[in-house]
Amino acid sequence: MKMTLYPNEPIIVNEGVTFVNFQTARYYWQWIQELQVGDQLIFSENGQLISLNKAVQYIGGIENKIDLSKIYAKSILSLIACHADEDNLMQLARYDMAIKTIFQQILFDNDLPLRIEREWDFNELIKSQKVLIDTINSGSAYDKIVDVVRIMSDFSEQRILVFNNIHLYLKPLEILSLHDFSMTHGMKVLSLGMAASPIKKNGEAYHEVFFDEDFVQFGSD
């Protein structure tokens, strides 16, 4: 996938890890805004334009709690529905009716001006259980990032996963390992960050684009 912010050259984000680092905070902040709510950053693939929400999943700082359950709320419903067989559905329908009957009895006994919706709705039942994606929010930064990449791969994520400044949290060997892990799982990981100079020193496999204080771009492809 290509990202283009005029007047700079397109940045190619392939499977694996790509770093886009800036020497000054102003340009770094501009890109953070563009990757979340902007309209100047253009995404394309195979000659076709792609909208921001279909191109990017912005994760941000790994020091924060990453709520994948919110990101994949609809996918969770579909995943459970896909794996529920006829016997499961019949059981759940019976339990749902039993629970509603108890509530209805409470309303009747206390002459409350309320009613219970009796219609069977599988999706509403799943929502009521507050099914969550279990992610690592402790341990090392590397473990946390890899866990996010793995889970999003399980959900067949095609968007670019954008983190902030992961080079500040990971050791050089961990960056290489994350790159290999992301490639193996077919995931595009982008780290947007600040650095005094390029972090890629010895021909490592991952990709880096660096913008100096004059917004001159190095390593566009």
C-alpha cells in the first residue's frame, strides 16, 4: 500500500514493519493527525484509492490499554454466530426465554408498568454477555505488540496497524523479530515516531523513511 502526503514522495508500506520517523515534532504531529482524522494523506493500492478508515487502524502508544474488543465489536458477533451450531442456538433460545420469563414475573408481581421484549435475538444475547478479546496489557512492550498483531491477524485484518514510537520500547533484535512475525502473519505494521537520526543502521530487513528538520525525505522506497 502507498501513502502520499504532498509534496513528498509516496511511502510504500508492505507486510512487515515500516518506520516513518521525524526529526521535528511539528511534522510528527501533522502525520499523527493525518493518520487519524486527516484528509490530505492519500492511500492507494494497485492503482485504486483507499479511504482512511479502510487503509489504517490507528493503535497509537503501546503504553496505553489497547481495546481490541471495541475495534472488533461487530466481528466478535459474526465470529460467534459462525461457530454456533443448531443445538447451541436452540439451547441459548431456551435459556433466553427462561430469563425473560423470570423478569416478566417480577414485573407482574409488582404491577410495574414495564414489559420485556420477548423476541429471540441472538446478536443482542451475545452483546449482553460482553464478550471481550483477551489481550496482553502487561509484560514487555514486545509481547504486547506481538499479541495485538497476532489477534488482528486472526481477524484477517488488511489495514495498516499504526503504532507510535515503537523503536523507543523495543531492542534491535526485537524489532527484527517483530518484522519477521508480521511478515509471517501477513500484517503491515507502521511505527510513526520521532528520532534525531535514522534508526536503521546495518541494512536490517525492515523499512524506514526519515524526515529531517527541513522535511527532506530519505528512503521513500
